[in-house]
Amino acid sequence: MSLLARSGGLGPLCAAARAVLPCLWRGKYFSSGREPAENQVTPMLRHLIYKIKATGPITVAEYMKEVLTNPAKGYYVYRDMLGEKGDFITSPEISQIFGELLGIWFISEWMATGKNAAFQLVELGPGRGTLTGDILRVFSQLGSVLKNCDISIHLVEVSEKLSEIQALTLTEEKIPLERNAGFPVCMRGVTKSGIPISWYRDLQDVPKGYSFYLAHEFFDVLPVHKFQKTPQGWREVLIDIDPQVSDKLRFVLAPGVTPAEVFIQRDEMRDHVEVCPEAGVIIQELSQRIALTGGAALIADYGHEGTKTDTFRGFYGHKLHDVLTAPGTADLTADVDFSYLRRMAGGQVASLGPIKQQMFLKNMGIDVRLKVLLDKSDEPARQQLLRGYDMLMNPQKMGERFNFFALLPHQRLHGRSHPMDACQSKPSVSPVAGFGELTWR
Ligand code: SAH
């Protein structure tokens, strides 16, 4: 029996029911009210043109980093791009069930690894804070299971604007937030359910300790280098000013070898590749932490197993958008190469997946949870729940495009308990929920 059915449900549909349907996820384009920003000379475009004039063509990775996270003009830094009025929609914004099932996943892993006395939940790129909010609701509802466990929340967010929205979503109004809480903590507060919560700009700054890490649609916005195979060997794709139009950018190939070429596999068979060194650094950091102190990382994103070629795309107002047009006004993204993430984990930890979202959520008991909510809802809410379920699960929509991938201590999969749990006599060998069926122990 699933944990959700046992619990008798996790409460009613949120008051702020997800009102965004029908809406669109990255990878599909539909029309919306927003006009495309064609040929707009944005402050970011001006900045990039100065930069290229001063130092020459830039890599695609540098372009993505500047456009998305430049502290003064970056796309992510000062706006809310999620939802109907934004540029794209994500699973937690579509249905509360998504976050609830992830909450169950963390509890299930916490139980399977010996119910540690404390854990940190660390989310990378938390958007509006909706996903952590849904997870925290599950933690509250299952308070009897988690009682005596010392939980803290740690959010790694580059965007000031989104950090403020996350604080509004997650924290108790009556307890003032401590802003500029002192490096490396940008902000500190208490969640609506009384749990300490802190914000950071970088994963490195999050305290080390037994943690569950979560990254949903985070790795796809990290900067990629792009390479094209040519008769002279691999050449990096760069971005330069169009000689015909002075305020327009264009792709060019580097005339010779560039440093990032070291990231290409020797036996690479494709003729165009994208590599994301920043993703590699983050995976190595997560792997070291998990190997050292236990816990797990759950990564969900769209991606491939080292098979795709050109996946660099822009999104503006729920439509595909030319990546070089009006930089700073549109989201930029590239599919995640899960085979690269696995290589970067480097055997320090075990990895599971990628497994399709549809299969993961099915294994987590999405059908049982949907039924519980449908039974409690009136007609408009039922229709909304069903549409949300269809978006998340339909193979033509998000069901097959999105994947789940996990990093776990080797001990978790091979039946030995973590050294921290050495006093426990019973080894933990239960299957990992989501990648197999959720079992309630
Ligand atoms: N996880 C959320 C939001 C995904 S959008 C959801 O699924 O709804 C990507 C998120 O990552 C945003 O919150 C963005 O501000 C953040 N982000 C982008 N680049 C980042 C970086 N380098 N470091 C930390 N956060 C980053």
C-alpha cells in the first residue's frame, strides 16, 4: 500500500490552486498575450556588443552566463519568468501533486537510511518556492513520522527577485526576515511551519551535513559550451557581432582550438556537442557531500544520455525565441546530458536513472494521490486536477520529456548502512522509491 493511501491524504487542494492551465512548458511553444521582442536593442545586447568589441567573440557559455545571471541585467536576476504571464511553466507550478510526491520521496529515503536525527533540505534554483512549499506541507502532514527530526531548509538562488517571492511563499509573515544575514547567508527566516530557512547564492556556501538536495529545471539553465566537428577537428561555436548589422549577433566558429575542448570525450561520435562544465562542478560537489555525510540528490530535468546535438533554445512568452535576439528578455536553456552528470559523479556515489517522469510519478503513487484529491474536490477543481495530471504524465507532454536522476551513497544500494548509522544492526536494502515502487515500511 502506498504511503499516501496509508496517511489518509495530505489535506485539501491548496487555496491558491494552480490556475495556470492550459500553460506551456519549455520545449513546446504556444501563443500567449506577450509580443516577441524582435530586434530590440536591449541593455544586455549593448553590454555584449561592448564586451565583444573589447575582447573578441565570446563562448556560448559566457553568453548564457551573462544573459541569464549577470548581477545587473541578467534575465533571472530581476524578474518572475514563471507562469502564465511569464515565459515558461514548470511541473510544481502545474500541480501540487508533483511536490507532494517529491516530499514523500525524501521522507522515504530518510526512513530507508536510518531516520537520521537531523537533515537539511537543499533546493537549487527554487523558482517561486512552490516546490519546497508543497514538500513542506507533506512534512507537516506527516509530522508524526518526522517527529524529533531537526529539519532545516536551504535555498540556493541567484535571483534577488525570486528570493523575495520564495520568502513570501514560504515564510511566516509575523517573523521578520533577516536580510543580509552575513556572508554567505543572504537571507534567513522561519517557514510557515516553524522550520529555519536560509538563502545562499552558491551551493558551496550551504553548510555540509546530512542533506537531501533537490534540483528541478535547474541544470538546464547552466551555461553550455558548443562544439562543431570540422575537417580540421573540433571547433568551438562562438558569438560575434554580425558584420552586416552592427547591433545584431551571430554564431561563428573559433579559428583554432579553445580551452573548453578538453571536455569533449575522446570517442565522441556526434558531430555537434554541448558540454556544461558548471554542471560537472556542481555534481562533483554534491557527490563529495553525499559520500561524506549521507543523504541523496534528486535531479529532475529534460535531457538525454549523451545522444542529442543542438538543443540550445530560447523561450519568450511561451514561444520559442531566437537565442541571439533581444538577449536578457528571454529564457535560455539546453537539454541536460545525464551521461555527463553520471561521469562527473565519478563513482563517489551511486546514481539511478534517468527515468521518465511518467514512470517515476507512477511509482511514487500519483494515481492514488489523484484519486484522494478528486474525491474531495468540486467540479472546477476536479477538471483542473485532471488537466494537471495529463500535463505531468502524458508521454506527448511532460511525461516522457522530463527525467528523474538520483545520486545516493553506495551503501544505500548495496545493503550496508551508512557509517553514521553503524550502531544500527539492520542494513537498509529497500528499493529506492520512484525508481521502483514506493513501499511503506
Ligand atoms: N525549480 C523551479 C524554477 C526553475 S527556473 C521550478 O521548477 O519551478 C531556474 C531557477 O534557477 C530559477 O529560480 C533561477 O533564478 C535559478 N538559477 C538560475 N541560474 C542559477 C545559478 N547559477 N545559481 C543559482 N540559481 C540559479
